[in-house]
Amino acid sequence: MFRIAKILLCFLFISLSFPQERETNFHLVYPEFIPVNSSFDISLTFTNSFPEAKEFELIIIPDEHLTINRAELKSIYESTGLEKKLINSDEFFEDVYKFSFPLNDSTRSEGIVFQVLINLQANQVNSAEIKLKGAFKNESAEVAALTSKEFNYTYEDFIAAEINFYKPQKTSGKALAFGENGYLLLDIEKEFENNLLLDFWIKLNESPVRFLEIYNREFKEPALVLSTNKFQMLSVSSEMFSQQELKPFFIGKKSWYHISITTSEDENVINFYCNGNLIAKNKLPQLFEENDLRFRFVNQNKENLFNIDLLRIADTDSTEKLSFTNRHSIQFSSDNSSVAAIFKMDASGEFYTQTKDIKLEFSDVRFVKSNSPLFAKSPELNINLLGNSYELTWKGGDYKHAKYYILEKSSGSSYKEIYTVHTDNSAEKIYSYIDAPDEASEIVYYRIKQVNYDGSVVYSSQVKVGQGETEPFIIGQNYPNPFNPKTSIEIDLLQDSEIEITIYSLDGREITKLYKGYLNKGHHKFDFDGEGLPSGVYLYKIDAPSFTQTRKMILTK
């Protein structure tokens, strides 16, 4: 119980510890990836800081596309259902519900952390809004209210949260479900040149659940365990590795979450991410090497406690960023990584495929229909200046699922279709279209709308064209930022040019000349190592013959 309380308090402290213009005294969390027409959980966490309060009252207004199934009150002492009361109100068009519970019990006294867990059902909608208002009361008088800077406020000081849903595509295929005591073991014997990346999608059907154990081959007991507690907080525990960071993460049932696990040779740590958020960092002892790790997904209680989809292992030097950018696609795009194994759970033959350096062992698993957020990959759109015209070219994407492409154009408002072409079943096929400049607009935007055979749609990244004096390059923010001690600077050259890249201290002192010379049009990446430099703000300046741009970056040690 002490560990559960510690994790919940840690979660609440992290969420409330940042400076706010408006006092923040609660944390509201809801899933990022919710399939349409499914149930989902939202978590409201707060502390009773008011000894004079005798009751807590929560008012909820779901929009017409949401239905409240149930609500539970949880603390380290209890888990109990809350009665839903429909309130008659002439002020709102939607239904208004009230949940309340007394605070005069010793187990609900001042300082106790509470969680109100609400389960809702979404019906035929891509997005929906839910409004909440919480108050600590003494009889009919309000002692204090739940307030936050994170959310918008509507009429009568209600907090408004917008929740989005996605339509599953055929790309999702199937997921892996585990029977009682079912397991999947990955035994990695590969020698990694850079860092290990393992990522996967997971959907929890129950909680608490212990779903992943990480072993060293020489030990019988797991060194690291991923699990959720009764508050549905995901955390990483270890009896063997010292923990440098722990930031518990709420996982709602029936929704999908993306887990990334990476090792860092430079820092000698193993990192854990959920939906792109760092949740734990553990020291990796010298006796633990990437090629000695074993990952064991295990279902120790009843059947189908969780499902997993798209399990991948890669050798990479860009670790977490690579995982985040590829998480929705079966295809794995990277110039500086090698994929060791990809397990898509669509067919037994594909799933059972063994690789030379990764051994697979499993028992009591089965394939079930998946609604994970895996989507057909969009094509890459490029533009070239041809005299007085623009040549737009595109290729790639998930051509096996794509039926046709629509080139769309915008002058700053809505997009309009300017060209349609049916797909050619070839990965190397290049599509093109010549468009004349729009003299009435200073800036125009282009994008590709990919329409798939199942009726779903994905869009390419938009391409922006300035029709005045054009800039010869586009400079991105360095990544990571802040960094320690290495970071990367990326630029897109719109035309062949002489380029000079210089690093300066904030007071204008030149640190190093990162690059000087001629570069061809296209994407270029430059690495900077701040080893030996003190922490602080630095500048990187890009010079072309007719254009200069400078940005800041932060070195933290």
C-alpha cells in the first residue's frame, strides 16, 4: 500500500509542481488514442487540503455524443462506486450530472489524495467535449474549487476538455491476446552498434496488471517490471537497478498506448516512455548489456488482460525520436537505424518468423481483431521551382493500401482539389504535377490526400511556398533541446548554395565552425557535441549568400 500511495502522490506532485498563473490543485487525464464508438476512462486526481470542508461535489456535463457509464472514488484506503444523479438545469442544453461524497470520515481527512475515475462511452463522433466543475463544500457554502491553467474555462467556471477519437483502419489487422498464464518471450542475442530500441502498442482490458518483465539471461528474477496499480498508473519497478527518475503515467482501459524502451550507451541507462512521455529512467549496470536482455510479456491472472500490437526491435542512434515518429506506421522509416525484428500480429506465419539474433518463445496466445491506431503511411511531397512554375512530386506512402491521390492547394483558408491520380502498385513510382504560381497570394500550401481502399484518408505534410522573395533554406530547431552533450541541427536547402554553420556563445564568442562549403538542394543534418562546454544558452547561425538565420539552443549538464 505504501508503494501505491507513493506512486499516486508522485503523479499528483509532478502534475502540480510547475509554475502556474492560476492556482492548480488537480490533475485531469484522458487517453490520447481512443477508437470511435468505444468506452474510455478519464482520471481526476486531487488532494483534500481543506479541513473545514465536509463534502466534495463534482458536476459533469458530457456533450450529446458521450454517455457516462460509471464513476468510482479511489484512495489508498478505499475503492467505491459513486452514485450518478441527473440534475434538472435550465442553464444548459445538455444533461448535467452530480457526483458527491462526504469528507468527514477519518479515511477522507485532510491531506488524502483522491482519484475519481469516470468511464464514458463515445457514440459516432470524431471529437467531443466534456465539462467539469469540482468544489469542496461545508454544507451549502463552497470552501474552495478545483482550478487549473491547463484547461479552458466556460460558463459558470466549468473546465472544458476536448477529447478526440480515431477511426481504425484495415491496416490495424490483428493484435495478440494472452490466455491465463500466456506469455511471449523475446531473447535478444544481437550485438548492437548503437542503442537498443524496443517499442509496441498496448491496450489494457483490466487493471491492475503486471504485463512486462525484463531479465538478464543469467538471472531467474526480473530486473525491471512494468505494471499498473489500482489507480491505473503505469510505473517501472526494480529490485536491481537504481532509479534516476519515476513519473507514473495514467493508462485508461480499452484505449491504446505506445510504449518505447531505449538504452543509452552514453548515459548507461535504460529509458521508458509512454506516448512520448518519459516515465522512468534506470541505471543499467555494466553486467547488463543490450544483447543480454530478455523481454517477457506475461499474463499471470485471467485471460485477455491486455493486447499488444506492432512489436519492434531496432538498432538506432536516434532512439526515442525515431520511435515516436514511426509509431503509427507498420513501415519503419530511418536513415540511421537498422530494424532487427518487426512482429505484426496479422498472421501466425509472420508472427512466428525467427531472426538470427532474436529468439521467440510463446505459449497460450491468440490473434484477435485489432483497433490499434496504425494507419496507412502518407506519401512524401516535394516541390521544385521550374522557371515560372512549381513542379510537385511525391512517392512512397503505403501504396498497397492507397487507391488514389488527390493534390490539394490552399491560399491560407480551405484546401481545394487541383489534381487526382490513381495509384500504381509500385514503391518506386514517382507522381508529378506542374502548377502555376498564384499571383493573388503571398503564400500557398500544398498537400497530398491519400484515399485508401477501405475509405480511410491520410494526408502528407503540407508544403509551404512563399511567392515573394524566397528564403534559400528552412532551419529546424535542434533536437534534442535541451541537450547533453550532443544535439543535431537540420536544414532543408531549397536550392543549391554555399552554406556556413557557426556555433556561438550567448555573448557572441565563436565556439566552432560546424560546416563551411557547398551543399546540394535537399535535407541535411549536422551533429554538434558540447562536451567540455559549460551549461548555458548557445546560438547556431546559418549563413547563405543572401540570407542568414540564427536560433538558440540550451546545453544542460
